[in-house]
Amino acid sequence: MTDFFKGLKAGYALTGSFCTFDRSFRQAELLREMGAELIPVMSETAASVSTRFGTGEENKKRLAEICGRSVITSIEEAEPIGPKDMTDIMIVAPCTSNTAAKLASSITDGAVTMAVKSHLRRGKPVLLAIASNDSLMGSAKNIGELFNRKNYYFVPMLQDDCINKPASLVAEFSMLPQAVEAAMNGIQLRPIIYHSDLK
């Protein structure tokens, strides 16, 4: 799998599922180690809000250090991605239900949604790593819409806590590199994994 990533140009976008940031950062580091070039993008919320998972500035700095370049955080900065053919694939990890709803409705109101829209103008794959507590409730229709939308692919996801959060689905971040390779080959890995661990 390693050789596949050498020279791959990937947009790497984070939206506001802060509790999954550390898992996402680890995958970004892995992609870089395998030779991928990452163009970092953060939603305005992800780049500015401080939580127990780090301040906005700390998270932005960490992503910039992993990718070796400054983070795109505005519509203006994201717009050239497609016209300049900057990316082979656009990864949104994590992708919140709010962002998924906007993508399903073709709403472009921030850095990440613009990055995806600009990238899609060339008909290239977008890979979403969903992280949402209501994926199996109100957000299900939007995720379902994207399942059927050309050029959209998903990192396999599972119920992270089916007892206390029965509607929650979170991407299995460890499968992100495998999902990138599959998406680049036009293949959707099994999108939803049954999780039998009833802690």
C-alpha cells in the first residue's frame, strides 16, 4: 500500500468533531509517512473553537506541522484547489453531520465545503470520515444522499456506543489509508460495520 501513496496529492480537511481530532491527526501523519502530500484545510469552527481536546490554535498548528504547510481556513483560500488542480482526492476527517448536510445540499459557506466543491469540479473522489451522534437519526437522510452521489466515498464507520449513543456512527479512522486507496480506484469499502462490543 505504501508505494501507492508516493506523490499522491490529498486535501486533508477537519470539521468540528473535536473528540476525533487525535485519531485524524494520527492518520494524517501516517499518510505523510507513506509519501502523500497533504493540503490542510479546517472549517472556521474547527480552527477557532477551544475545547478539552485542545485550543483552536493548537489544533491548527498541529495540522500545519504534520502537513508541512499553512492551513486553509477561508473560502478565498480554498477556491483555487480545483482550478489549479491541487488535489487527487479530498479527505474530510472528521466530517460532522452538519458538514455532511451541507454537502448533500450543495451548500458552500466555508473553507471545507468550498474545498470539496472546488475539488469536485474535476470529477475526483471525496472521502468522508463521518463522526456524528445523530448519524442514524436526523442525519441519516443526508448520509444516504451522499451514498448515492457520484464521487463520494466513505471511510467504514461503526456504532461507537450503541447502548448510550444508539444513533451515533464514527468512522474507523485506522481504515482511512485503505479507504483512500479504494476511493482512488472507484471502490467503496463496506461503509457501515456492525460492532458487537457491548461495553
